[in-house]
Amino acid sequence: MPESAGRRRAVSVAILTAALILTIIPTTATSATAPPGIDRFLYALGEIESGGNYTARNSITGAYGKYQIMPSNWPAWARLYIGSSTAPQTPANQERVARGKVTALYHWLDTWPNVAHWWLTGSGETNHALWSSFSRYYVNKLMAIYAATPSAPATAPAPTTAPAPTTPGSTTPGS
């Protein structure tokens, strides 16, 4: 009987370990396929969030860079998509992290409007009727830029100056 209980316990531990590993590995690690239109989406997202400014900082939330990534998200996302939780927020790193996160979100949420809504709110709600009016406005504005961009513009060159502080509320609300 003790041997049987030990086997059951070992199987349970193995199943729990496998489930934990599968939830930790980002979707991009298991899917090499870039979502259709990702470059256009990233361009539109950067325009909405910061006007494409890699050094933009929201003085209220601390969100930073072209994609206005929250300071509490950067270490985990940088670890997943760059390999280091302490990676600096250089333009190249911002691009890698945003591309990785947006790819994972697209594979989870299935459409660019849903990804845009998540980026603003952190919510995986896919029923647009349940989104706030501001969220619908934000998503519609982003998707209009996406639609008007026939191909993704080249990434802007890295800035050579230190980050300039912004005035309170100068970036998109909710960033």
C-alpha cells in the first residue's frame, strides 16, 4: 500500500509541475508565428501611447517609453522576452518586450481590438459591449491608425538624450 500511495503522490506532483511550467512559459516561446499585422499594430500602439517617443514618462503612473509600460510590469516582461528582469528600457529592449507581450496577447485574445483593450485596461474582456466608453474610444482610435498605415514605418532611431519628464496626465489616461 505505501508504494501505491507514493506513486500517486509522484504522479500528482508531476502533473502539478507540468501545469505550472505551461503557465509560466510565454505563448511566444511556443509559437514562432508572428500575428498578422503586428508591425502595424505596434506602430499604432506606440503612436497612441507616446507619439512614438521612447523616453516618454507618465509622471502620475510612471509608465515609460514608446509603449508606456508600467514599472511594475517591466521586470517580469523583460525576463520573459529578453531574459533579464533588470534589462534597461532601451529603445531596442522596449521593442522586444512590446513585441513579445503583444504576440502573446494576440494568441490569447485573437484580435487586435481585444489586444488594444487589454493594453489599456489589463482586462481580457472580449465583449466590446462591456467595455467603457473611453476604452472603446481608445481602441477605435488605435485601430484607425492601424487601418491607415499600409505598412509599418521604420522604427525610429534610438534617442541620444536622457528621458524628459512629462507633465501630469500628458500621456494616454490609464497608462
